[in-house]
Amino acid sequence: MQETTEAASRPRVGERVMAAVNRDPRTAPHSTRNDAVLAGVLLLGAVCLALFTDEGRRPDALGWTLLVAAHAPIVWRRRHPLLVLVALVAVVAPYHAMDNNHTAASPASYVALYTLAVTGRPLRTIVTGVAVLTVSVSIMLTVNTHQALELLRISGWVVAILFCGIDVRYYRQYVAAIVERAERAERTREEEARRRVAEERLRVARDLHDLLAHSITLIGVQTSVAAHVLTADPERLDRTAVAKALDDIAETCRSARGELRTTLEVLRAQDPVDVPDARGPLPGLRGLADLAESARLAGADVNLSVHADDVPPAVGAAVYRITQEALTNVVRHAGPGPSVRVEVHADPGALRLCVTDDGTGPDPAGTPGFGLVGMRERARSVGGTLDAGPRRDADGFVVTAVLPTPATPGTPLTSERTA
């Protein structure tokens, strides 16, 4: 079974051949060793051609030396193709000038020419090929005019080898470009996946912060009210007020538990995209009344005014969460009985939200939280902006958000004031 698995994982002969063709010869593994073997094979073929063909006379001792020396540079053909070709021509020229067997040295010359063509620029390859042919024909004219004409006749092979090398070079560049594009696309997909994970984590962190901060703040205030009712005048205990405070605490806990459950369902899903409705409908402008009522139960005097129609769900959710965090900060930091005005109105191409209070504001020496950061991120998530800071004309704090939207002014959705 293991042998079958290894055989299946081993690349086939055709795949290995195509891998060798596609690979840049200068980056191939064991290149020097392979070229040394190639030089030996070429030299063996040259010896056979010199002994068994009649293209010129059989080499003497000097001819054999030159023939062997012509194959030595092949070992470094990938590293220095032009120098190898120059060295080979320098050795082969006197070999041919002595009218030794002319066919024997041809394979090594063709290999050197092909290596230059497949690794060098096309213009340099063509110029070098023309120079080699010119030098070869000039030498052959001094030795044998018939052989020079024969060399011109077979020069088509030289041109074919050069253009074959150029074609292989362009093919390898094409394959490399495809591989690079595929790798770049893969990197882009990985970066997009990481970005989506980071955005999802940030969204969940904002949701949990908005939910828990708002709910815990309300629970704390409602618990304080219940404790005050129990301890203010034990002999005249207002059971109705205590029961109402405890009911408010229970209702806040139920709402927080429901939102927390739906958020956790998104986190537990393997792919949140597959469960687009896991969190239920997004909170929108119609939920602002509930936020205002919760803040009133915590002791704030809230005036809510909403004038907008046709608000996209994402923008409505951003307005809801920003208002929720702003009211939570008012309840926590504005002091007892603050007055708050929440205004939402639509201008052409933009929805404006303004939450203003007259409280004392957060303690400047206190530890900064994530509320303002989360509100700004909410606004940016829909392409809007948010400013927050102390009021200039009076005591208190103001939060202003401008969110791009096709919403238009319409009938007031909610406009009420309750002490």
C-alpha cells in the first residue's frame, strides 16, 4: 500500500520533462553536475563522429586535444553562456582550420548557441549568431571553398537553433508570468481573508462593547434605584417601586441575553457568510425610542426627534449603535438627572445625528474607554464621520455624526419628551 502511494505521488516522466522545460536553466538544481555529464556525452559523440565519418580528415594528436578542449567549457554553459561560446569558438576555429573532421565539433557548438539563445536577450543572441557564422565562413574560405559553401548551406540549422532557444525563452517567461499572477492572486485572496477576519473581529468587538456596556450600565443604575428604595425609608417600603426596578433589571437582562446569544451564534458558525440572518434584523431608527425609554428609566430626561425616511439598514444600525453608546455615556458620566436631546434629520445625501447633554461629562483623569473609538468606527463603517467633545457654549457633551445616505426628510418618526 505504501509503495502504491509513493508511486502515485512520484511525478511522471512527461511532468518531469515539462518541469525541466519550464524552469530557468540558471536556477536548475545540480546544474554543474548535469552539464559535466552532458559534456561527457557530447565528447563521446564527437569521438564517434570523428572516427566514423568522412567530413574532413581524422584528427591527429593536436586535433584530438582541440576537440577535447572544445567540450570543457560546456560544464559552465549556464553560468557564463557568452564566455563559453567565445571560448568554444576560440578552440574550434583552429580545429577547423586544420581541416579536421568538421562534423565532430558541431554538437557542442549547437549546445553553446542554444544556451546563449535561451538565457540571453534576443538581440544579443541574433548578433552573436551572425558573428559566429561570419567567423566560421571566413575560416572555411581560407581552408576549403567547397566546405565554406557547404557551411553556408547548413547555416539554416544554426538559425533554427537560435530561434528555438529564443522561443523557449519567451515560453518560460510566459509560464513564469502565469505562475506569478497565480501567486499574486493567492496572496490577494489570503490578504482578503485576513482582512475579512479582522473586520469581523472588530465588528463583534463593537457589538459586544455596545451591548454589554449599555446593559450593564442600565442594570447598575436600576439596581441603585432598587437599593435606594429599600434603604431610604424601611418603615414605608414602596413595594411597587421595588418591583418595577427589579422588573426593569430582568427585562434588561433578557434583552442583553438575546443579543448576546445571536452574536455568539455568528462566532460559532464556521462561515458567517452562510448565516446572514443569524443576528436577526439590524436595529434601526425605530429602535431609538426603546433606547430613549431605557435612558429615562435610568434617570435621564430624554428629548428624541427623528425626521428621516428611506434609511438603509446599515446606516440605521450605525445610528442606533452610536445613539446607544452616547446615551450609555450620559447615564454613566453626566451626573444625576441630565437632560439629553437626540436629533436625527436627513439632509440631501446625508443623515445627521446629534446627541447633546448638559451633564458634567466624564472625569478627565479617568481611564479612557473604547466608547468614542467604537462610535467613530461605526461612522466610518458606512463612510461617515463623527465628532465628540465638550460643548463650547455650555456645560455638557455633544456627539455629532454625519452619515452619507439617500435618506430624505419625511414625517417625524418619533418626537417626544418625557421627564
